[in-house]
Amino acid sequence: MPAVQTGYEHISLDDRKVPIIAGTTMKVVELVQEKIAYGWSAEELHFQHPSLTLGQIYSALAYYADHHDEFDGKIEKVMESVDAMRRSAGPSPLLQRLKAKGLL
């Protein structure tokens, strides 16, 4: 998969122009979503992903900081589609059984 270098030392764009951490298959947005969802610091992200260097993580976070409007828009669209899928799927059969047994 050809990659295009960016102005960020550890960030490349894949063939679909998606920013990834160079030398890995991890998308910058995946790391950013973990930071947002869990409130993790760069050090905690490094602990959770020991195969990444702190330099790679900081570079990904810097890339996000410089492109946050674009990332936030994409993340919001994904969350909206997930919510729509949840609504269309209806209640979980497991959840219904647990409620019927009085366990929830």
C-alpha cells in the first residue's frame, strides 16, 4: 500500500488519503477516538499501545490538533450512523431475557 508522507514525522497518508501512523496500520483517528473516549494522555496511549513510540503518538495527536475540525466531523458522522444502526436493530434479545427474569 503506497503511502504519502506528510509534514508530520510519523504520519503518512495511505492510498485513500487516510492519515496513519507511519510503519503501522493504525489510523490516527483510532488513536484520537481512544483519547476522546477514555481521556487518556499520550503516556496512557503508549501504555495501551506499547508497539507505538511516544514520538508516534505525539505526532498523531499533533496531526489531530491541526486538523481537528475535519476529524471531529468524521467522528460525528460515524457516531450518528452507529446510533442509527442501534435504533434500527431494536432491543437486544439478551437484554429482553434479562429484563423478563427480573435481572435488570
